[in-house]
Amino acid sequence: MSEPQLGRLLYPSDRIAARVGEIAAELNRRFAQRPAVMVAVLKGATVFLADLVRRLRFPLTVDFVRIASYGAGTKPGEMRFIKDVELPLERRDVIVVDDIVDTGATLARLRQALETHHPASVTTVALLRRAPKRRLPPVLDIVGFELETDDFVAGYGIDCAERFRELDAIYAVRTPE
């Protein structure tokens, strides 16, 4: 079986850094001095979260959820919640940070799960949204980039079969058929 290979560069590191700064500025405006809980989706959103948190100017705590929907491959499968939030969310503003939204199903399910904790609000942020695959109504409040390709992508924390997370830019990936 052949390994996935990097394809064309989609978003260079300087463009990602600039967009993360714009997203942080928007969140700083929305949450000016209101404490919030950031809930990042493991593992892909960790690099985005780290860069974003360093630019925020309001009080916050960070928690994580882990939802498996791809397993070790590149084909979507059954969604499983592996790790739930640990911090109390009741009557708190929650900001969900995700790496990429394809169909919207995972984020919609996560939002439903978070609503059972009775937060004051839920704001959703994703670095990438894949327009061609989106099947559900948009559930994102802030989007970094609209991904206009159906290619699998990797880099900047996003993996392809657990590879390429260490790259500082985002690339299309050629996967074995």
C-alpha cells in the first residue's frame, strides 16, 4: 500500500498567520473582557488553538474534546466521542475551535452535546470549511478559509493518516486509491 503524498501548497504559513490574527481580533471584539471556555477538537485543532490563544485578550480557560470520524484513514466513518469536556460549561460562553469542517455533521453533533451542559452561548470557529462537501446548514460563526477543493488536506496540525501535522502550511494531499 502506498503512502499519502503532499500535493500543491494551498495556504502558506504567512497567510495562515495573518488569518489567525484576524480571527483573534474578531473574537477579542465579541468577548471583550467576558470570560470564555475554548473547547478545541483534538487532535487537528491544536496548532490553530495554540496560535489563536496567544492572540486573545480576554480571560479564558481551555478544554478539549476528541471525536473520531476518520480513524487512521482518509474515508469518513462512524463518529465516536472519545473525550468529553472536563470543565463546567453551565452559564459560560463557549468557543468551539475546530480544524476543518467537511459536511458539518461532526460539528453539529458536538454542538448538540455541548448544549446539554447549558452554556450561555456557543460560538463555533474553524480554520477551514470545505464548501463542496457541506451537506448540513452552516453551523460556523467564524471561518478562516473556504476550501474550494475536494482534495484531502494536511499540515498546520491537520493530518492525513496521522502524517504531516508538523508542517507550517496547508497542502493538498494525494492519497492512494
